[in-house]
Amino acid sequence: MEGLDTLSKKLKNIAVDKSILEFEVKLLDKMVITSDIIKDWKEYIKDLLQEIHIVLPVYCLITIFKTDEENYEIEIFWLGEPDEDIKKHMEKTSIDMITKYHNLTVIDYSINHNLSNGKYCLSSLTIDDIEHEAKSILLDTPRIGGIVGLGIQSNIEKDSIHSIVIDSILTTLLNLVGSIKAINKYTENLEFYATRDPLTGLFSQRVFRDLLSYEIKRAARHKYQFGVLVIDCDNFKPINDTYGHSFGDDFLKAFADLLKDSKRDEDILSRYGGDEFTVILPESTEREVYTVASRILEKVGNFELEAPDATKVSLTVSIGMAIYPNHSTHAKELFNIADTMMYQAKNQGKNAIRFPSEYDIEEIHKEVEDKSMIVLDAIKNEKIVAHFQPIMNTSDNSVEINELLMRIEIKDEVLTAGKFIETAESLGIVHKMDYIVIEKAFKKINETNYEGILFINLSPKALIIGEFIEKIVNLTHKYNINKEKIVFEITERETVKSFTLLEKFVKNLKLEGFSFAIDDFGSGFSTFHYVKRFPIDYIKIDGDFIINLHKDEKDLAFVKSIVALAKELKVKTIAEFVEDEEILKFLKEIDVTYAQGFYIGKPSPELSVRK
């Protein structure tokens, strides 16, 4: 009986009310992160506050986020509308929590109040209630999402069991809110960068292509003309070389603003790449398109920007035009015509607008036919060759990966894929070229006893070729290739009409023992679909976010988010476009696994090995 009495006393000290246990279970059910929660995390916290209030009479919840060294975001969630004096006091309490705990005298901060339910009245709430009925948790360093603190104001019984329950709720909420905020911020960045050029904020090349295709369909349906301009800066490289890439970036941003001011409101402006820009001019005649192009030429002529040494820097532009349907009814052809006209303007003295004649159209079509002949001849006579670009491990500078690149040899010239791949795709024969270059690469691996990893780019055509995987497997047997050392890349920019087809294809690759990577990660709209549905081994971060990593805080934050996500998923990261030591240093600091770019090594016919 004495032992039973002792046991009952111990149980009494640690017992929790049934209502509290039921509440914790119910609360855990609510603490599951879904896509709806990520879209509007504040609404989720408002609902959660009401759920907590059912069991524990909570009337206020505070979240504190540290955005950088001395900047804080404070979000105060109220169960109902309090008096203004209470709001002001809570703001002061929140700031005092930060300054005292983090030992700071002055901080930069923003405060926002959020009302959970207008039906609840908190007019009876007093400052004394807030002073004495508070429970909070604060951290020395920010956790995921930058969260450093969270607090609850509640009328609760002051016993150890309820205190433990509230502590556990706060700890769970801290991690939950931080995670939601981090994913929310990542998706907001993703939505922006999926459609925008990181430097100028203009639409990206991918969006330009999508909108051009859309505009052709719309123009065909409503039977109107529209124009396309391709604008290229003349002699921009000397500006970069003379004044540095930082000023070059500032110049391009100012130049993009000038183009915005020069176009009409309805015109669609994009940065196609480097110092090349494009404009789609809906419902426009030749004369109207030429008028806009002339205005751009005139404004650029008056444009100059002061360099760090106080020099006034200016340039000229070459502009190419094309009109739908006069010159073509196909998106690629229409762009190619405008692009060719731009190069003609450049070759004929620059600082000019070039409009295609009938002779120009004939010559452009002839050039396309010539490229078709080059591609067909390359397949017939096996002029397709394998080149390899090294990928370096940032932890020890070793090269343990090579990426396979396709080239065509014509006499003394080697053509890169950019010069023929679109032609091959339009002819529907790119998969045949894939077989040839993969076999040559496997043969090279076999001959040199290369033991590293090989990355192979897959064209979307491979997805619908039923025997593709079987043929590749046969080649691994023929050349004694370890399938675990082969990684297939799918470019995230590519539009995949059937995710089910792609998912099946990738799973079949994995079942055969191959690995899988996403190329140009962050550049398209489908990022989370890839991450969620596919067994990913590697993420190759789009080079547009890497080239300005050391200069642009947004790019750096975005890359850090990708790295954090990859770590959680146990996926390795590869940074593309690593062009100098400074970028490589940043990548090492933020724990990117691998680096690829001209600074690491240029493509060559030989497999790179560095230990």
C-alpha cells in the first residue's frame, strides 16, 4: 500500500487532463504543412489561434523574424480587436523582448497587426493581463525562415503541467511557423524568377517564347498583324572590360528602364540574354513597329550613364524587325528573321534598324535548309562527336563528374549544340544524335577506364521513344559501363505536356540503376512538381542565379533557399556558370556541392580527372 501510495503521488504530479491531451492531438493534426497553408501562412496562424482558444483561452500570438543583421519583422495575431493602447503596449513589449534578449540598444523593425476573428471582443483586456499572462520563447540565432521568437498571451492555470504543455506548443509552433515562412518566401521568389530576368526584372527568354507562341495563336484567330523586335547593344563588351561587371550590370538595368519608357504600354519587353532584348508589339502594322523601333534608337542615342571614374558612358543598338504573318506564321521562324535582321544591321555599320526584304527571307530559308543538310550529313557520316565539361567538388576541388556535350565536326570547324539543336528537333531526329554521342562517350569511358560520373542531357523526344531506355541499357552492357555512374538530366525549362509520362520514364530509369538530375533548376514553372514527384539525385542551379551571386543579395538568397531545400531532401547541388574564383568562394561558403563553368574547365574531347 505504501508503494501504491508513492506511485499515485508520482502519477498525480505528472498527470495531464484528458482535455489537454485531446487538444494536443487535435493541434498536431492542424500542424501539417500543405500547399494552401504556404500560399497564405498568416490566414493559417489566424485559424490556428482560434483552434488553440477552444481549449486554452489564448488571445494573442506574436511571431518575430530576423531578416538580416539588425532588421526584424514582428507579426502580432489577435483573437479579436483590442484597444489601441493594448496594441501599442504589445508593440513595445515585442521590441523589448528583442532588445533585452539579443542585447541590442537599437533595431530596425516593422510591425503588423492581424485580426483573427472580429466576433471576439478584447476590450476588457488590460495591460496587466499582458504583463502577467505571457509565455514566450526566444532564440539566440534565427532558425529556418529567420524566426527568432514567438509568444502567447493567455489566461491559464499556473501549474507545471499546463506550463509544460504551453512550452511544447510554443516550440512546435516556432518550428512550424518558421518552416511555413521559409517555404512561402521561397515560392514567392520562385514565382518571380520563373518568369523574370533576375538582373533587369524583365520577362525571361522562356516567357518571351511562350508569349510569342500565344500571340501567334491570338493573331491568327482575330486576323491581325503584330511585330517582333530584336535589340542588341553595340560594343557592350568594352564597357564591361573597362569599367567592370558591376557597372556593366548597372548599365544594363538602366538600359532596360530606357526600353520600358520607349515602348508602348501594351508591348511586351523581355531580356533574351546578355545584352540582347526582345519586344512583342501586339496588333501593330509595319509602320507602327518601325515607329517604336525608331523611338528606341533615338532615346538610346541620348542615353548615357556615369561610370565610377565620372566618365559618361553611352552606346548604340542594332535592331531587327519581323512582322506576322507577312514574314512567317511560326514563332521560331519569326524570331529567327528578326534576329538575322539585327545581325545584318550590326554588320552594315550598327546603330540601325533592319527590315527584311523578299531576298532576305529567301536567304534565311536557305540557311535553315543548309543547317538541315549539315545535321542529316552528320548523322549519316557520324560527324557527331562527344565533348566533356568537368564538374568540380567544392569540398576538395576534385573533378569526379564530367558532363557529356554534343558537337558536330565540319572540316576544321566544331559546331556547338546551340547552332544545330533546334534544327535537329524540328526534323525530329535529335534522339538519333543522342544515341550516337552516348555510344561514343561510353566507348571513351571504356577505353580510358574512367571511373567518375557522367552526366547526359536528355531531349524531350527521348520520353516518347519507347525503346530509348532499352537501347541505353544495351550500350552499358556493350561497353561495360557502371549504370550507377550515369546521371540523366532533364532541363527544367522544357515544357512537359504529360507529367505522368515523364514520371514513368524517370522511374524506369531509376529502376535500371541510373541516377537523375534536374538542369536549370529554378528557371521554369514546374520546380515543385519535379521535387515532389521525381526521385531526384542532383539539382543543377540555373546559371542566371550564379553569375551575379556575389553582387546581388536576391540571387544569393534564392540560391541559399535552393541549397537548404536540397539538404532537407538529401539532394546534391551543382552551380552552373562558375566563371571566377570569387563566385566559387561564395559557393563553398553556402555549401553548394559541385561547381561547373569555364573557370572550372572548358569542354574538350577528353574526360577530365582531377583528384
